[in-house]
Amino acid sequence: MVVVVVNLDPHHAQSGWVSLPVDRFDLDDARPYQMHDLLSGARYLWHGARNFVSLDPKLSPAHIFRLRRRVRTERDFDYFM
């Protein structure tokens, strides 16, 4: 799933809350999910339906996020001594 957030103001940084329909996206409110920015390579952990985003047109005027529902934890890996 891809989520796109764009700053349409070419001169000023803009910020605000992004609301996602977590029930339609089959996301669990109790578990974090990962948003991978395909433009910068950055990865963010989001929780719940509302998350804060800030975009500066001088740095990056947009986010193109790939939503990952399952975030791995240390319990997902086998460790061998």
C-alpha cells in the first residue's frame, strides 16, 4: 500500500496530522506499523490513525510512503550462541 503526502506550498514548510483509516487498511490500533519513505529511504514507526508530518519544500516537498503492516521485533529472530 502506498500513501502520498505532498506540501503544495513552494515557499514555506507545512506540517499537520495525517489521518489514516486504520480499519480499512487492516491495521491493529495496539501495534505499530512502519512507513517507509521511498524518496529518502527513511523509516518511521507510526501508531494509530493520526500521525504528525512536516514537509519543507527546500528539503523534501513530499513523502511517498510504503506502508508495512508487520514490524519485526527481536522476538522474530533466532539467536545462536
